[in-house]
Amino acid sequence: MKTLGEDFKKIYHNERIMLILMVINLIASIALLVYGLIKLSPNIPVVKTGYGDIGGYRDGSWVDMIAFPLLAIIFGVFHNLIAVRIFRKRGAGMTKFFLIITTILIIGTFIVLARLSQEG
């Protein structure tokens, strides 16, 4: 834990762009978490949980939609911790790349959740 705090201080003082990417990642994942929790509908017995090219939309229960808030937690918390570890091992360039890819994944998850909730 001591090295994690030191790494955050180093990121704060030396790598402002990476810090901004980490904050964007955290804010986007919080927004995905809130949107995912709002879209959970326990009173609806069947919701659209996925899309397949051949069969169209797949039906499932609302419990299957818990995957989206879980993804938000993974993207927001664990990916930022992984980013600090990557910074320690590989440097700032690889960490920035990782954070940009994570933000793209969050946006993609938002799009999938929005399309599934519109169809249901």
C-alpha cells in the first residue's frame, strides 16, 4: 500500500495527462454504474440480454443484466489500480494506452446497454 500511495503522488506530480485519463475513466465508469443500476428492472420477467447475428436479440432475466454494473466497477476501480501497476512496471506511455482502451471499452459497454434497454 505504501508504494501505491507513492505511485499516485508520482503520477500527480509528473504525469498530469495520465491523471486526467484516470479521472475520465473513473467518471465514465461511475456513469455506467448508475445507468446500469437504473436500467435494472426486477419487475420485468424477460429482458433483452444480448444480440446474436443469426438469432437476433436473446431474452433472459433481469439478473443477467447485473453484468453491466459489475463491468462498471471492474473498469472504474480495478483498471485504475492495474494502470498504476503498469505505470510502475512499463512507464507512462503504456499506461496511457491502457487507459484510452479502457475508456473505449466503457463507451462500448454504454452503447450495448443503451441498445439492449431500447429493445426491451
